[in-house]
Amino acid sequence: MVKIADIELGEFPLLLAPMEDVSDPPFRAVCKENGADMMYTEFISAEGLIRDADKSVQKLDIYDYERPIGIQIFGDKIESMREAAAIAEAAEPELVDINYGCPVKKVACKGAGAGILLDLPKMQKMTDEIVKRVNLPVTVKTRLGWDDSTIQIVEVAQRLQDVGVQALTIHGRTRKQMYKGEANWDFIAEVKNHPNIHMPIFGNGDIDSPQKALEYRNKYGVDGIMIGRASIGYPWIFNEIKHFMKTGELLPVPEMKERVTTAKKHFEFSLEWKGPVLGIYEMRRHYTNYFRGIPNFRPFRMRLVESNDPSEIMELLDEIAVTFEDAYALA
């Protein structure tokens, strides 16, 4: 049984990655329904929380059905991160997660996210202050290093564990790589197998199939896997991985009716949570992935992304279910 503090996550938990503009409550709802064991919010700006900025505060919304869930925060100022952690704790998640991995220029080049990997003493001090400030478990998501010459991930893990971090997720790329190239899980395994590391270690990067999930579990020995991009428009990946690990058999790909049903649930929650304008706009990024690989689908996709009428979109989704009923039958 893998545990973060007293949070039981099962024998080999599958975690949903915190993805900006993706891992919101509507998306988390369909991932939870399809087998994700641990959820994380989008990363939330510490400065935004302290200033009570609407966009940051809204990201604190969590629902009982998606538990256990962690609220992830990022920032470069220690005092701001301390106070943001306290605000996050007040929203009553199961844990607070710190983002030390975001590679985006506007975050990392200001010393937040992966930028803090260039200053390990500051990283350790900031983490220590956060751990002392809250009563919830504190976890961290990070990268291997800033670039190939600054990979000190074993030291990073030891420093974090020393100040009380309860679990660590490692994305197997450096900040310089962004999302390019192949994730290097050898460094993740080095942390997991280090004799002084006792907290759970979760691997992240390039897991896009049940076969690869099983291979990486066996090869690298991690305590669980965090899945990001492969779940966008395809929340079924969590249950597919679990089924394959248990039986060695691949589940059939979801048929069109199931894809449309899930897309409609996602859309309805998006409207409910964000309102009709943002709910429609932000759902558009998901359609391509829900209906990936269908021949001659482009006209339908264009109608989906051009419509501003919720009823019209629902009717169009029903039309897609009928028109492409057999699209995945032989997949």
C-alpha cells in the first residue's frame, strides 16, 4: 500500500498531473470517474492567492467526489509561498503540493517552478517554511534539473525529505528540454533506489499506453506514475493501465457512444463551473483529443469550436455519435 502520510493510494497509484488550463474540476471529474487515484489542481500563483485574484482563487475549488486531491502552488518568494500554503490549506485539500518543475519562461526565469533548481539552499528553506506553516502533508513535483549540467536530483530529493516533504514526483526532463526529447527515467530510478530516500517517488513523463506504464513500473521501480498529456481527451487511460497491469490484457478502445457521453459530461460541468462563455471556450481544446483519428472529422470539429450555443453543441455531439457510430469499432 502506497501512502502519503495517512492518505492511502492503493498498491500502485496513478496520479493526474497538474496541467495549466487543463486540470480543472470538469477535467478532473472525468479522470476520477475513469480511474485516477490522486488528483491535483492546476498550479496556482502564490502572489495571486495573496492578492485574492479571482483566477487564482477559483482554482481552489475542489469537490468531495475527486478526493484525495492536492492543491499545487508556485512562486519565488518564501513569505508569499508560506501564506499561499496557508490559504490552500483552508480550502481543505488532502495535501499541499509545491511546483518546482514548471519550465515556462515567465515562471522559471523568475526563480519559481524549475527556476528554483538553480538555488537548492533557497528551495530547501522555502520548503521548510511551508512544511512548518501548514498541518497538511506537503509534497513536491520537480524536474531533473535546469539543464544536463545541473542534474542534482538525488540531492534535491534528500534536501526535500530532510525538511519533511512526504512524497516527490519527478518529471524525467530538465527545464532546458521543456517537453522535447525523451524523458530519462534512469535518474528517477536512482532517487527511488537510493538507500536514504524513504518517501514515495512517483515518475512522470512519456507514459502514453498501458504497455509503457507496466514496463516502466517494472524497470524503474517507482511507487506510482503521474500521467499528464496522455489523459487529455482520453481519461480512459487510467483504467486501461490498471486493467493491463492486473490481467495483461488490453481493454478495447472506447467506442463513439462512450466518447460522446464523456465529452458531454465534461462539457456540462464546464458550463456549470465556468459559465457559458468560458465554459464553451475552454472546452474547445479537448474536442480534437476526444475524437482523435476519425477520418473526415474536420467539418464537425470546426462546428464544435465555432459554436457559442450550448444547446447547439450538445446536438452536434449527439449527431457525431450517430454519424461516426462505428468509427472505433475495429480500432
